[in-house]
Amino acid sequence: MRPVTISLDDYFVNRELTPKDENGEYDFEALEAIDIKLFNQHLAELTAGKEVDVPIFNFPNGCRESFCRKLKIDEDQIIIIEGIHG
């Protein structure tokens, strides 16, 4: 097997869209902090054999980079999803 890793951290929404907790601090553990719609779309496309542009999140800037990581999996590959939301 040739595993492929997808980090859910790269699917964080931009900082201004990140929900806040009861203390007004960013709640990075909230499910709404992740772009679930895009992640699900990418997962469906990958399992259908399509290539996707995986976002790259820039933590110091609090937003996604303008460039992406191209990813396509072969039939002998498995997807490992990592991150606290995984």
C-alpha cells in the first residue's frame, strides 16, 4: 500500500471566518472552523479517481495560500486523514 495523508488543518477557514468561543477567543476545535463542504467534495472526487487541489493553510497569516497541492490517488493507495477534527 502507498498511503496518502490529508491534513484537515489545511481545510481551516480563513481566520476572520473562524468561530469564537464564549470568551471571544478563536475556537479552532469547532467543526465550523473547517471547510467541511470542500473537504467532502475533495474526498468524493479523490475516491472517484479525480485530481483535486488541496489547499495549504498558512497559520501565521491565518489564511489559505494562493497555491495548492495537486493530489490524485491510485487504486492501490489509501487515504489517511489526520488532524483533531479527523
